[in-house]
Amino acid sequence: MGANANGSGHFARAVAAGMYAHDNAARSWGVEIAEIRPHYAVARMTVRDDMLNSHGVCHGAMLFALADTAFAYASNSENRATLANSCTITFTEAVPAGAVLTAVAEKRSRGRRTGVYDVTVTTGKGAVVALFRGNSYEVRGESAPGLAGPRDTSED
Amino acid sequence: MGANANGSGHFARAVAAGMYAHDNAARSWGVEIAEIRPHYAVARMTVRDDMLNSHGVCHGAMLFALADTAFAYASNSENRATLANSCTITFTEAVPAGAVLTAVAEKRSRGRRTGVYDVTVTTGKGAVVALFRGNSYEVRGESAPGLAGPRDTSED
Amino acid sequence: MGANANGSGHFARAVAAGMYAHDNAARSWGVEIAEIRPHYAVARMTVRDDMLNSHGVCHGAMLFALADTAFAYASNSENRATLANSCTITFTEAVPAGAVLTAVAEKRSRGRRTGVYDVTVTTGKGAVVALFRGNSYEVRGESAPGLAGPRDTSED
Amino acid sequence: MGANANGSGHFARAVAAGMYAHDNAARSWGVEIAEIRPHYAVARMTVRDDMLNSHGVCHGAMLFALADTAFAYASNSENRATLANSCTITFTEAVPAGAVLTAVAEKRSRGRRTGVYDVTVTTGKGAVVALFRGNSYEVRGESAPGLAGPRDTSED
């Protein structure tokens, strides 16, 4: 069996679980981490009434919040503490209350310290509503401190 | 007296008040619009526990939320409906719970349809924690529908 | 035959040829448009000695130049005059003199007036050296003025 | 006398001179470094015919090139080798051939490894034509290798 791939998928999920337990913000927004693999994450969120702006549609910052969360879980999936350095987002369509949004984060590049991840935010109907790009920066430390390393999960 | 300048400052405040009354998101984050002038806005927010990420510091998306709100009020200050097209943010320092953040949004450019606004987010101690740049896009319609136009406020 | 598809591929190439004839900058950089389809373009450039920065590697602005050119041809491929509003680029690897670079531009989104295109710049060996994202803005007019419209090319 | 300030101004100019001697690209574009201080640079360039795009105006990439050069000299002014990680540019006005452009680069933030610099590009008439923001990343090494350090220039 593809032990390494399974192992690292298992490990990535353990990192995500460790992070999520302390991620007050993601939990307060109702963001769920639906899928996680090394350098890849899918996050979901339902647009609540308290997320609407003065035009009555989802505030752009909540689209950013969902995308940024997916970016954080994808870029920290190997338990090497990784921060957002700079992010850019383009809003392509208005999103009504009640919409269920999905953000898919994928690695585009990862060097020794810096990385780039793209996040696409879509509605249930598949419309792209925001395109996010995150530039990451790796620092010392673990993303989910105290978690056993990938090798220890090889029995998955 | 500087009727025009006062008038437009008064008008900008009326637009902001009209927007804020419907801005569920800004109110749910506890964001206050502390100051408003044409193409200029100051917004404030206190970092709550439900805004912290897994590292125990303010989630980057909440810095974005504050900055984006200041951008929205600055760019809509003349009651011409103006949306964010794309935004970029660089995070320069971690922010602890309880910090009182100030975002100052200023116009850098405004053409016929597009504009650029810079927002600087600082703590009470003056440390810059995030630098945001918003590219705006003007659409048809009013920011605060039904509000009397600037000319009608000249008796301010 | 797939008249529309062929027709628009043919038409996109005609637009590109019309643009390229007047594109002093692209020609002075030695940029070639290697492939063109609706909302898709591939551009190539060899890194010359006069493109090196003080570190002796390709100046980032020349990576931008190649990517921006691919973006321009992709976003103008339907002969609707389209400008760059804002662009972002992340540099992921240094590029030596003599490298042959390829930029592939693809549409991520296109609305009534605004659009988003991603451009990936790679070396001959497949290494990603820059990731570019362009936010476009459509204005009145044609990209290659005077060109016959798509329907007139149906005999291709 | 303000030894430190003078010294570092003198030193920044020496770094710039050391860089410029090897900066083939900047010289090929006719970019001049008009002013240099720690974390601040002014660069100038005249728009030549070989810099025009298919619309007959200055190619956006040449505005980027000028801005990026100013950014490089400002961010390397203390002789600590500093690279562009990601950059964003917004184009605000078309620039005709023959225009003399000025780019002013200023530090907005500089941490242990990362920094942010803003560059404003204007014409002789003062119109803002492009707004550039550069996120820098410090690596090991000197910007102008072999240059004596700041302390050795204190007799300036």
C-alpha cells in the first residue's frame, strides 16, 4: 500500500485536528475543514445573516476568512509552523445569505522558507465567487505543538 | 465658512450612517466607524477571544475585516456604490487578544470607474500590524440608497 | 467541422497578430506569442544579458514583462479592448542568463467588465519561477482595431 | 554633525553605486537612481518608443520595471541582500511616449526578514500613473558584495 502517501494524509489530518481545536476564529465562523492532504485543504462555511454587508450580500472579508483558513490548513499540513506573509483576493460574484461556500486550497510553490497557495471559493452551484492567493512564510516551531511526527503515524 | 468641505464631510457621515445601519458584519465584529470624510475613514475594533487563530493571536482575516471595512466606508463616502474588486494585505506583526486596533483608509487614486485606497492597521501603541491596499470598482447605484444628495446638506 | 471553435481560435490568432504588429515592447524583449486561443496564451522569451540585475540573474521585471504580455494576449483574445487594472507576481526561483522561459496565461474568471487571469512562468526544465495574477478591466473599443469580427472568419 | 544620518546616507549611495554597476537591466532601460537614502530611493526613466505596447502607450511592464528598480535600491540600501518576494501594481493612467517618469520608493515596514515598500510612479506633471507595493525578503549576503560596512564611512 502507498504507506507514505497514506501516512502523510493521516498526519496532515492530525495536524489539522490539533490546529482546529485552538482555532477560535474558524469555529466562530462555522468553518469546517472538510478535507485535508499535504499542502491541500478544503474548507466549508454557510453564509449567516451576521456575515452580510450593507448591500445585503456576504461581506468580502468573510470570503477572505474562509479562503485564508483553507490556506492556513494547507500550508501547515506538514506541521512546520507557516504564516501568511501577504494575501491577495479578487471578488468575482456577490454571494447571498444562506449560500454554502467551499474553498479549495492548493500549493503552487513551496521553497525553503516561502510558498504560494491558491484558493478558489465556489458556491454549491459551482460559481466562482472569489480567487485568493496566499504567500506563506515558514518560521521555527510546529503548527500543532507536541504532535507526534509523520514517521510515528506509519501504522495508519 | 467652508460650506463645501463641511457639507461633504457631513454628507460622508450621513452615507456612513446609512451604510452602517445595514452592515451586519461590521456590527457583529464590533467595528466602529470613528471618523469619516470624503475618501477617508477610520475604523476601530477590539480583538476578542473569538477572533483568535490556533496560535492564540488575532486571525489575519479579522485584520482584513477591519481594513476592508475602512476601505468600504472611504470608497463609498460620496454615495456612489463602489465595490472591492481586488485587495491585498501584508501582515507585519502578530496581534494579541484585547488589542484595540485602528484602521485608517485613504484614497491613493480614483478614476472614472476604478480607484485605489490604502489602509494601515495599527495597535494602540502605534505598531503597524497590517498594510492593506484595495482596488475599487464603481457600479451604478447609491451606497446608502435613498439618502439625499450632497447639495441638500448645504445648510449643515 | 467545429466552426465556432476553429473560428474563434483563428480569430484569436488574428487579434494577436494585429496586436503584435504594434507591440514594440514585446518585440524589443524578444517575446514570441507561441500559442493563442480564446482567453489563453503562451508566450516565450530567452533571458538576455541586458535583462540581468545586479545579482547576475534575470531581473524580476522581465519575468513580469513576459507574464504581463501573455496576460494581455489572453485577455484581449476576443478583440474587446481589455486593460490590466492590477497585477500581482510572486517570484519563486532565480533565473540565469540564457534560460528560455515560457509563460502560460489562462482565464480564471471573466465577468461583464472585470476578469482574472493566472500566468505561470516556467523554465525549459519545468521549474516554476514566477506566479502572476492579472485583474483585467474591459473598456470600449477593439484590441486590434479594424479587424473583421469572428463571424467573418468562418471560412477559415 | 549628524554623523550617523550622513554616514548612512553616504553608505546607501555607495551600495546603490555598487549595485548599479552590475545592473544591466536598469541601465538598458535608461533608469537612473536620482536619490537614495536608507530605505528610500527615487528612480527616473524616460518612456522610449521601444517601451510602447500595442495601444501606443507605455507598456505596464515598463512601469513595473521602474517601480521594481526603485524598490530594489530602497530595500537593499543597508547592504543586506534583499529580494522581492511578491509585488503588486495598479495602473491608474496611460502614459505616452516621451514622458519622464519618477518612482519614489519608501519603506512601510521592515521586520527581521520581511519588509514592505510602497512605490508611487508619477509623470513630470505630477499625475500618478502606477501604485506599486513590494514585499521583500532578506537573505544572507551583501547587496553590493565587498563594500566596506557603514561604520567605515563615518568620516564622510
